[in-house]
Amino acid sequence: MKLHIATDHAGMELSQFLIAELRKIGHEVIDHGPSDYDPLDDYPGFCIAAAEAVSQDWTNGQMSLGIVLGGSGNGEQMAANKVRGIRAALIWNESTAKLARDHNNANVCAVGARQHSEPEVLELIEHFIAEPFSDDERHVRRIGKIKHYELTGEVLY
């Protein structure tokens, strides 16, 4: 699986751990930064870059997923979700990791680096990657309404 990853200073060590571990198990991992530790860096640019890469892949018919990391994962999820075509989900346990894919066809996951150990995060991401979208009609319909709003600004009920 092609994976795009980004972080801020809070997730740098975790990001390096994940890149190494995910590559070991055969994933293609593209690092969107940062490349150097800066305790005052800002996550939006890095996370948006990773999300844009996922969006571009999906637009081109190529399957990829994104991983955005920060202290809590909240801001990183918000930044990624500003990119057209991205459905970023904050994951914090096995259930949220699987449901993000199964019900929402999330293409980016956000994780709080200060909330979990490295092995826990790796396990969460493995669940996220492995879970397929259900293609259930109700989920397709709901995602379609989100996309419709994203493209038109019109709310469908």
C-alpha cells in the first residue's frame, strides 16, 4: 500500500518509527515532513501536503492512504480534512480505526503521538490499512452527501 505520512514536532519520533516499520512490512511510505525537529513548527503545511498527495492519488485512480500525527491528532485531522476529497478520521482504538474505513471510507487517519505508545500506534494503523470499505449503500449515500456539500456548498438531508 502507498502511504503518505506527515507530522509536526510532537510526532517526529513516532513518524520515524512508523516509516521504518511500515516499510519493513512492504508498504511504500512517502514522508511529507518535517525533516528536522523544530519545537515551534506548525503542522498544517505538512498535513495538508500529505492529504493533497492522497487526494491526487485517488483522483488518478491510485489507491493510497494518509497518516497524520501530532500531539493529539485533532489539529492534524482538521488540516487534512480541508483538502478536497479527503475524509480524515481521528483513530484511538481498534474500533475507531476499523470503522473509519468500514463505514466512512476514510483515506487519512490522524493519531495523537502523545496519547499512545509506538506499538499501539502501529497496531492502530495496521487495522486502519487492513480494513476495507464495506460499500454498504447507506455508507455510500452518506459519503456522497459529504462530497456533494464539498463540491457545491449545498446540504442534502
